[in-house]
Amino acid sequence: MSPNSAKPKERLKNTAATHRARKRCSWPESELALAYHDREWGVPLKDDRKLFEFLVLDAMQAGLSWEIILRKREGFRAAFDDFDPVKIAAYGPEKIKALLADPGIVRNRLKIESSVSNARAFLAVQKEFGSFANYIWQFVGGKPLVNRRRHHKQIPPRSKESDAMSKALKKRGFRFVGSTICYAFMQAAGMVNDHLTACFRHPELVKSMSRWRIRHSELE
């Protein structure tokens, strides 16, 4: 019997089995994490709204698992005006009080307040460089760094690039941007390809990124 002649439920079951059988990085376990790994993690981003989203989410992750953040992602999206930095920069005491009472997000005052101050710093960078992407991609020379690691234990918590990014962001008034958080941001934003070489996404991203680059003129 050909795959096309199988019953709908059987085809769905076969598709799911094939999906789960693919070789991947070892960290995603839940269906939510698998979907994020397969569709988003390591994909280069130029869109400032998406970059700000990961700046907020990676800061919120500090001390927590990424799985928790993924589960609350839609809650964050609703509570933080779809990660609009202009709106978030205008948040005052009443809005912060409301966020602290919202069970759909991480209710940590320092993290919430840092999201507001980071939005203001983010807008200042946009104004100076034309976009946040133009600024942040300079730390990797405008092109994703491709690593070739075979085991997750080989992936470092930080790098010289994340060290430089952290130092520069702190000087501009950003908070919750330590080197480890910056490296996680780099992974999420596709500034570095840290998929293991055995993972099916590693070669896919290498191929798709072969001509990807933010022009030097955009970085000046």
C-alpha cells in the first residue's frame, strides 16, 4: 500500500513518527520545544520586533528553563503588547503593577522593569543606527557564525562575541544582558548556528545562510 492510499489517521501517525524520528539536538523534549527547535531556533533575524521579543524572553529566562518561557510565550505576547518596544517604553507604575498580577507571564519585578528600560534603550539604538539589527549584527560581522559541534556539552554558555555584546549593551543602559543571556539571544536570533552537526537543521541552516548577510553599509 502506498503512503497516499493510507487512511488519514494512518498518514498522520506516519508523518508524526517520521517527524519524531529525525535526528535533532538533544535539548528539545516537549512538542512545543520541538516545534521551536525545528522552525525558529538558529534562524537569522533582521526584524527588529522579533529581535526585541527574544531580548525580552531571554532576559525572562534567567534562572528558569526555556520550556517555561515557551509555555508562557503567548502570555508574554498578550501582556507586552506583542513586544512593541514603543508601547513598552511608555509603561508606567500602573501597567507594571498589572503585569506583576498576570499569571500568564514571569512575575518578577526586576525582569519586568528591565523590559521597560530595555525598550527605551532599544529605541535609542534604533534611532542611532537605523535599526537594532544594524547594530546587533556587527558583533558577528554581519553574518551568522557556524559552529560544528557534535555534542551538546561542547556548546559554551558564552563566547567572546557575547562578552563584547554584553559589555556594549550594558554601556547603553540595557539590563539583564549578561554574557550568558547574550549568547542565548545570539542562538535564538540566528547570529550563531549551534545546532549539532548530526541535527537535520544544521545543514539546512548552513545552506539557507550561505548567501545571508547584513551589508557592511548597514552596519556603518
